[in-house]
Amino acid sequence: MSLYTLGLNHRTAPLDVREQIAFSPDALGHALRDLLARPKVKEAAILSTCNRTEVYVHTAEPQPVARWLEEFHRVPAESLSPHLYTLPRVETVTHAFRVASGLDSMVLGEPQILGQMKQAVRHAEAAGSLGLVLNRLFQRTFAVAKDVRTQTDIGSASISMAAAAVKLAERIFPALSEERLLLIGAGDMIDLTATHFAARNPRSITIANRTLERGQELAARFRAEAITLNEMPERLHEFDIVVTCTASTLPILGKGLLERVVKARRHAPIFIVDLAVPRDVEPEAAELDDVFLYTIDDLSGVVSANLDARRSAVEQAEAIIDTQVGQFMHWIKVRETVPLIRQLREHAEETRRQELDRALKALARGEDPAAVLESLSQGLTNKLLHAPTQALKKPK
């Protein structure tokens, strides 16, 4: 059995591929149990974010896991395989450490991914798919990420997706203090977005969410209004800036709805940032005049603009990770020797019992005790050294 990571991310797959194999939080438990039912899969955890979907597995071979991913999402192999990476053993450990530390994110050094990995582990624990090996890997991963955060400046100059949305909005609107903001959803990303926009003192902030209570909790922190998603279509024309990030598996803002919104706004521009994967806004909406639609991939240029300021921190982080990977792989090797040690001890005990039984029978027959002891010692020596001696004689 070995460790593997199978997945795709913002570097290997475009948004329209990533959203096809994204897992909603509600589907993770079922997915993990279904995967664990596959032959030779001992442990599994799934990390699914807007930028990546990755399956961490303790299994004999990775190919069945790739086929499971295709079957579970009903995605043809030819559509998925060009974008899918498979990382074995030490590469899996290195990758997990880099991801948790923010080195593999679209936003270099962003801290949200660590929380997302911890949530992935909680889902795996709840599904019963986390065992000794993956649990040890993730606990070590979280410790490494903490070391990177505290010992380097990797996150000091990072620009989050939420901050990038503000920067783009400022390119379209001369003063955000005059604009009305609608946030759709109430998760961590919308929370962060609300924080960044609130610092610019927009004219108003409204939060639309499936459940009004959850929306009201977030709205209370920003002196905002809360509405339900059912109310949102009738009020959408009131807003100049829309940022959406929900867990919906289907678009909630269609081209037809936005056509009506543009007419109601008399062609005043509406700025929309879709941070969801799968997308909340139909891609065709970008064809409409006066609709400025940006997806999470469109923000990559903004968030990477200050990469040079963090290059030295990246080198320091990579050095920490390299050391920790070596220590974790040592633990793996030690763990793998345990069955061999057990077999050796069982073989030695069986040999001891056989030789002792033979010696006791010889003594019972009245043979010379000194000769019996000599025979006992020779028998033990020869049998215990036979296997190691034969192994040393084999050509390498």
C-alpha cells in the first residue's frame, strides 16, 4: 500500500473542467464512503475548493481512483485525463505540505486553504475514511503550514481574491462610496469580501442567502441588509456591484435574468465577480453590454502582481518543507518495517521452540547434557542465520 494524490487545479485545468468534478460539502460523505468501498482503497480524503479538487488516498494503485472520479461525476476519461495529475508517495507528502502552506495557491501565501484542508479532514473523519497514515500526514501537514506561517513572510504581501475583486471594481467605478453592493452567499469567501468592500464604505451592502437567518448573522456585522435568494431576482437591478460565491451546483444568475436587469438599469454598468466553482453565473452573461463579468480565473493577474515581494519567503518555506518531508518519509519507512520485524520475531520464536523441544527429547533419552546443549546452540545459530546469509549472497 502507498500514498497517492490525484487531482487537478487552476494550473492544470480551466474553470469549465474544474467545476465538473467539484464536490459540494453535502456530497463529500457519500463520495468518501463510495470510494472506500473500492478494492484496495484503505483511506481517503477529498479536498475540493474553487481552485482544486484533490483525492488523497492510501491504496495499492491509483488507476482505480481515477476511474472512480470519472464515474462519480460522469465525466468522460478523455475530458478529464489531460488535466489530471497523479502524485506518488514522497510527491504526495511534498504537495500536501506546499498546498497547506499556500505555495500552490492562485493567491500565493493565502491562508484560506489551510482551513479548507482542515475541513476536508473533518469530512473524512465523519465518513470513517481517515486512518493512521492519512491522519498522520494531515496532522504533520498542519504543523508544517504553521511553521511556514510563523517563520517566513509568505503571507505578509498576499492579495486575496476578495481584495482583487475590490481592485477590479475600483477600475470600473471612480468611487465605491457611491455604489450599491450585493453579496450572494454567506460563507467564508463572502465574509472576507464583505470585510474588504466595507473598508471602502460603499453606499449600501446587501447580503442574499438561501437561509435568511445565516444572512442576517453576517449582515449584522457590516450594518447590511439581508434578503433571501428568492427575493434577489426582483431586486438585482438595484445593485452596481455583485459578488457571488455559493455552493449551488447550477447557475443562479442566468443570461436572461441579467438582460432584464440591464434594461431596468437603463444600461448603467453592473460589475459581477463570480467566485464560485461550479460557477454561479452563466458564462454567456459576459456577452451582454454593460455587464462586466469576472470569474475566479480572471483575477489571477491581479493576485499575482506582487509575487516578487514574496520570492525570498518562498525559498525559506520550501526549505522548511524539504526538511519536514524527509522526516515524514522516515516515519513511513519505519512503519513499513514493522510487519517484517514481526515476521522475524515470529520465525525466531518458532525456531527456538523447535530446537528446545528437540533438546528436551534428547535429554529425556539420557543423552549427554553437554552434547545436547552444544547441538541446541548450533541448531539455533544455523537456522537464525540461514535467511540473512542467503540474502547477502544474492547478486545485487
